[in-house]
Amino acid sequence: RKPGSAGKPLPSVTMRILDPSDTGEGEIEVKGPMVMQGYYKHPEATADAIRDGWFRTGDLGRIDKDGYLFITGRSKEVIVLSSGKNIYPEDVESVYLASQLIKEICVTGIESEGVTESLHAVIVPDFDYAKQAGISNIQEAVKWEINELSGKLPSYMRVTGYSVTKEPLPRTPLGKLRRFMIKGDISRPAPVREKEPAEEERARDATAQAIITALRQFSKDRGKIMPEDNLELDLGLDSLSKIELVASLEKAFSLKLPENFLADTHTVGELTEKIRMQTSQGAPAEGLGKASWKSILATEPAEAVRFEESRALLLPMFLLHTFLKFIFRLFFRLEARGVQNIPAGRNFILAPNHTSYLDGFAVLLSIPFARFRNIYTLGLSDFFSGTFKGCAAKLGNVIPIDSSSYLNKALQASAQVLRHGYSLSVFPEGGRSFDGHLMEFKKGVGILAIETGIAVVPVRIEGAFDALPRTAVWPRPRKIIVTFGRPLLASDVDFSKKPEDMDEYQYFANLLRERVRDLQKADGLKTDVGKIT
């Protein structure tokens, strides 16, 4: 026998491959005494399955030069792209199932005008794992997992879209996915949730009523809200909506909730029980008004930012900055352009694109030390634990933030930095690009810019992705160019031009993204040229 082979056909059995591809793969046909005469009273089905005594098994495979059969899949499940590529869903699914966050997945083809152009995945997250890992935003976490694992597949095998559901995927009694049912569900419009009856609302206790009232302010779905509803998947709350929700509940119930309050809270019922545990009062003390971002940003983070102003740190900071700048100019031929666009005499926010771990260094090393010493950045505490890394974070003005409360503390810490007159460097995309292209900007940068009135400097980094992409371990010597554009102030934006279904924060973030994108153009790179000093 050969590993992976089903073996050779019996002496009385003849086997062949129908319409083999270049690799010798095709549908397996068999002929012999064990082949049935046909389906009882179903001549059409018999004609499809048996032709000239050859039974079409529906299995795909190949026969090697020694006569061994290798089965590779089912012909009904194979996805044939318009390019002619054959995709076996289970091969793709096995790659994405490497993520602990993905419990189930079904990959299917999306057809347009009769041809299959792309792959779509239906994903069931592992909610138990998400709770253990402190993942509060499952949609966002799934997106990064999908993008990360896609890099391990050829481009034609990557999913280009996905949907997340909390319901188990339909399966046969043998555990096989019912792919035709799942594919039908993708094209079927989502059911309209019925409105909640007033008497059912009154039947709930005061705490549950208050939470439902609060949820209605943030939910994209105005229908009936049930205890088992998932805050993200059913009600459409994103990370920022959850921060607003927590602030509203704190004000209404006169509470101070932990920063990671929603890290392991995924359903309405879980939220209600956790609020009950935090308060002895049934009804809220105040009305359930929606908390403003100005008030949220004005709240000091639980762990206040420590601003290092000791003169004893200036020399090691200067030496570290000088040494790293020398390395970057030598190894990456670092070039800064438009440095004079950075506002003088006032604080600012730097907003660069993000494609590599080198980005933060490239931006800050492009700025003269006298200005660098007053710029703070944010980083996950996991990367800055221990004495050595903690010391490096202090010398680099990095604010370590725990992942379980990242977004909330990141915004409040950022606002605290700006209130104290310091400057800030943030990555508006929220993570590194997977292919080097500019991703969408999160509206967090818009919240900071509008509520603080601080100017935002668009920054374009080029070459860092080639030097150290996500898939690389060691950097390569590639030229890195950092271009600083002209500042963008919220007071200069005409918000009357924004789409009706978009808030001002996202509109500002989109405009900023356009500024960063335009710096990529040749004209943008040739103007406002500065020099690293």
C-alpha cells in the first residue's frame, strides 16, 4: 500500500478517471459485477449515474502509474472558479480551522452571472474560547484571524468574504456539512426581527428594562431583544458602541465598572446578570441618556499615564534615538519628507499607515529628538512585559495597555496625553495590513480629533512592508520613505457633505485616509521634502 491511497482495484473491477485534469485528477468511474443495474423506477437518475456500464461514483481522485487510487474529494463539492482552478472546500477549511477562535467553517463559491469568481465562508466562532481569551469584539477578532491565515494559502484559495453566525452549521447524521443548505442561507435575506410587545417589556424587572432601553440606543436592529441575543452578531454592537454602552450604564446605575467589563460578556442575558451583581438597586438612578464621547474621553483611565519628565532619562533617550536612527539610515536608507508639515509650538496627532513592525520606529526616527521626546505611542502590554522591555517602553514613550481593555483605555489614555500638552502617534487602521495596501480607518482617530480639536498629521510609510511583511521573521534591506502631509483639523472639515448614514467621526477618519492615500502619489512624494536631523 501507499500512504494516502485507497489501494488498487480488485481483479474483477475496472476503474478509470473521467476527463482527467493536467494533474490526472477527475471523477472516479468503476465497472464490474458489483455495479447496480440502476435506481428503482428512476430511469433519469440511472442514466445520469451509469453510462455504458460505467458507474459515476461522484468521488474525485487520480490513479498513479502503479495503479494506486488516491481519493481527493467529492465532485459535487468541488468549486470551479472562472479561472479554471478547482477548489476543494475541505482543504481551505482545514487552514482556517487552525484558529482556536473558529469552531466551525463552511467555504462555498459565490456566483455572479453564472460563473464563480470568489470564495465565501460561513463561520461559527468558539464563544467559550473567546471568553477564556478575553475577546470582547468577536467580529473584529475573526477578521484578523481570517486575514492572518489567508496568508498561508495561494491567492485563489483565500476567502474574500465571510459571515459570522452563532448557530451550528447544518450537518448530516454522519457529521458532513450540508453545503447546499448553507449556500442557500447566504443568498437568503435575513429574517426581520419582530417588534417587542409593550406588555412583554413591562413584564421584565427594572434592571432588564433599563438595559434593554440602553441597548436600543446602540443596536442597529430595532426589533425584539431577547436574553440570548448576542451583542455583536444579533444587535450589531461594535467595540466603540460597547464603550458607549458601558459609559451609559455607569451613569444610569451610578457604577464604576471594570475596564474589561465586557471582555467575557457576549449576550444580553450575561450583561443583565453582571449588572445585577454590580448593583443592589433595581431601577437606574438616572435617566438612560446616551453617554457623549467628550465625557468618556474626559474620564481618567484606571491606571493613569505616567509622564516621564526626569532629566536623568534625557541622555539614554537621546542615545537610543541616535543609535536606532543610525541603524535605520544604514540598513533601510531611511528618508523623511515633509517634516516641516508637523505643527510647531503645539501638540498634534501623527496618523501613519501600518504595514510592518518597523513602522513605529520609522516614523519616530524621522522626527528630530527635540520633538520625539514629547510624542507618546500605545502598545500592547504583552510586548512590553519584563524589566528590559519595560525600560525600552519608558525610553520610547510607549504606553503599555492590556489587550482585554485595549480600545477603552487606549482612547482615554490618548486623551490624557493630549490634555497634558503632549503629542500622540496612532495607527488608524487598527492593525498591520496583510498585503501592503491601505486598509479602512477606524473612527477612533476621528473621535480624538473632533473632541480634542487637535490637528492630525497624515503620514505615509513606504518600503516597510517590503522590508518586514507580516509573514517574515527577519527584516530585509529595503529603502523606507516616511512622508508627512499637511495637518487636518476637524474645524476645517465641512461635515455637511458627509453621507446621512455616517457619523462625523467616521467621516473625518475617511478624509484622513484619503490624505494618507494621496501621499503615495508621485506628486505627493516630491513635495514638502524635509531632512532628518
